[in-house]
Amino acid sequence: MARALRLAEQGLFTTHPNPRVGCVIVRDGEIVGEGWHQRAGEPHAEVHALRAAGENARGATVYVTLEPCSHYGRTPPCANALVEAGVGRVVAAMVDPNPLVSGKGLEILRAAGIDTESGLLEAQARALNPGFIKRMETGFPWVRVKSAMSLDGRTAMANGESKWITGEAARADVHRLRARSEAIVTGIGTVLADDPSMNVRLDNAREVVQPLRVVLDPDLMMPADAQMLSLPGDTLVLTSVGAGDDIEDLVAAGAEIRWLGGDAEHVDLAAVLKTLAELGVNEVMVEAGATLSGAFLTAGLVDELIVYLAPHLMGDGARGLFHLPGIARMAQRIDLEISDIRSVGRDLRITARPVLIEATDGHG
């Protein structure tokens, strides 16, 4: 199963909106076939492994990181393929949270006389697909907020200058995080101030599905000549009340515009995430300024914080990491649990998860 999990990781940047899945087939103590799901619409992990195993699959044990599917989507059910191949036993790391599948794939196997088990290395399997699992269980994607700061907790100078806080290795690491995300969310303030590209720039970029770029723009101030509109991939502008004089130019430049709830200053953040989930987005990365990032935190909509800590000082006058105006007393602190700290070049990357956040009205 550990081998199957490592295989599944090879689809980290390419399988969405499908989950990352790996499969290993063992007969008489030897691996006779293995595979992983490589891209949505293409064969699933079990099919690749069965093709590699051929006749050796008969009577073999199949280790798969997610319950074999039982429904017809863009590909036939993997549970049926395993039955037809005559495998003797199937061990799944976890039951599929998709209501269309959940338990049904294992039922098909058991009905065919195939021994089944589930739960082996389940925690590791769940960690591989946090967004898919959350979207299936709650209707919301997994949300990461990415920030970079100096050792004294500053993200930009008082005049807004912020390039570059972290080193080259940390910036490359951010692109890997972008690559595993189906959507990158920012605010119109960041677009107007920095004109960011918000795309993935890696050596193997041709193998990467460019994430959806999402701009929260309540009053529809998005410029039609924004850099991101000229790059590969799609840009979605979410607005609440704006109509804008240049809406035709914006659409002609390649932007898709959707109206959501909110007011002239805020787009409803919960509605944003619900909309993205309906589009099949599993993992969202928020790359925004202190105000929008803080709003996601205050609304209780953040699953994970990724903070890059650079070894320098920027001074008292520089801008802080998050704008959290509702916190006035120690008892109101947002409690975090640090799950990982590691060196990335000269910088540190801290991964933390909010322990308990009291939700507000979901505006940001």
C-alpha cells in the first residue's frame, strides 16, 4: 500500500478534479502490475495496473489507495474490471467519499466472491486527497492561505514594496503548491497593485494543468489588460455589485464574470468557495494581501496556512501578515496547530491548521 501511495503522488498535479490514486497488484509475493491515475478522463489506476499484470492478475491481491469506482463516468467502473480480471482479493486504503461510489465498489467485489478490506494506511491516503474528500463530504474545497513574511512578521514595506521577501527555492516551492491547486484566489487590490501572473511556472509546466485564476472584485474594477488574461489558463472574476463600463472589453480579453452575493466592498467568501466546488475545484490556494487573507481566516474558511519565513527584518513600519480587526483580547486569538516546519533554501516553511475558528458572516 505504501508503494501504491507513492505511485498516486505522481498524479499530484494532473488528476483534478479526480482524486490521486495508485494501485499495486501482487501475486505469490511479487509485484506483477502497478499504475496510477494520470489525468482526468484517462484510465484509472486499477486499469493501468491490470494491463501491466495481464493474466497474472487472476487470483492476485490488489492494493489500491481508494475504493474502486462503481459508476460510469468518463471511464467504466474499475470494480467491474477487477471482477472480470479474476482478482482474488482487494485491499483499499479508504472508502470513496463520493456518494456515487461510497461502499458500492466494495459491494460489487464482495458479490463476485472477492475478499475485500479497507482502512490500511487510511490516514496517509486521506492526506493525499484532502480537497477531493472535503468537497465530497461538505460541498466545499480545501483552502490553503499562502503568505510570506520576514522574521519580524512583515510582508511588505509601508509603501507596498514586497519583491522579493523569500528566496528562489521558496518561490519554486510556491509554484509546486500552485500546481496541485485547481484554483488560485486573489483580490482586486493585489491585481491593481502588482499585476500578478498567478500561473504555474515549473520545468515540467507542459504536464501541469494551469489552475483557474480567481479574482474577487466586488465593484468590477478588473483591468482588461491585466497580465493574467494574456496567459494560458482561465480567469474567473467574481463580483457582487459591479457592472463596470469596460465589461465588454474584459470579457473580450478572456475573463469570465460571475455575480455572487455581497456588497460594494465584499464578495461573500462562502459563496465563492461553494461556486468553486460546483466547478469541480478540490484545492484552493489563496494568494492575497493581509485584508483578504485575514477575512478568510476570520470567516473560519481556512483549512491550512502555509507561511514562508525569511531570515531578515523589515522594521516596525512595514505591513503585517494578516488584517484581523476583530481580535482585541488574548482570549480572541486564533489558535493554530503546526503540522510541519522545514527548510526551503534559506527560508523556513511553516504549515499550520486553525484549531478552532468562530465563523462570521462569510464576507471578505
